[in-house]
Amino acid sequence: MTANDNDDYWTTYDKALDAAAECRSVETLIDTLNRYYPPSSGVAFFPNGADRDLLGTLTDAGHFDTVWVQADYHFALRDGRGDGFTYIEGDIVRGTARR
């Protein structure tokens, strides 16, 4: 990985979080994240791994409510319509059941 690759990685990371902060629904969040990162095991993916993370970004923006948090890499949030998602080590899946 070159310095430019590293810069590109963090630029993409920050742009994805900036865009995620504007999302008001699970569906728009999924669509938004899929523009930046290909899905892995779930319907969307976000790598996390920095001081600024998805959980903090979404809760600070105020458009999602916390359902439960086990760790910053395993949590569930719900949008204003009651639709939820679970974040599991990068993968986003629909629903808020603990897995």
C-alpha cells in the first residue's frame, strides 16, 4: 500500500461517514454505504477501525436511536420509522436481533 492508497482509503472512509450522517432511514443508509464499499456478508459494509466510527456518527446525527450496543463493532440501531439494522464487525444486516 502506498501513501496515496492510504490517503484514498481514509478519504473514502470520511466521505462514507459524512454521507451516512445525512441518512434518515435504514434503506438510505444501506444504499449510501453501498456507494462506497461493496457488501460482504450483509446488505452493506463499513470497515470502522478509526476514532470516528459508524455508531458515533449515526447517533450524533440524531436520525437513529440505539436499540442495543455490545461494542462499537456490534450494535443495533433503529430509524424514525422503526426499521432497524445490526452492525456486526463491518457487516450490516436488516433487523435488530442479537446474533
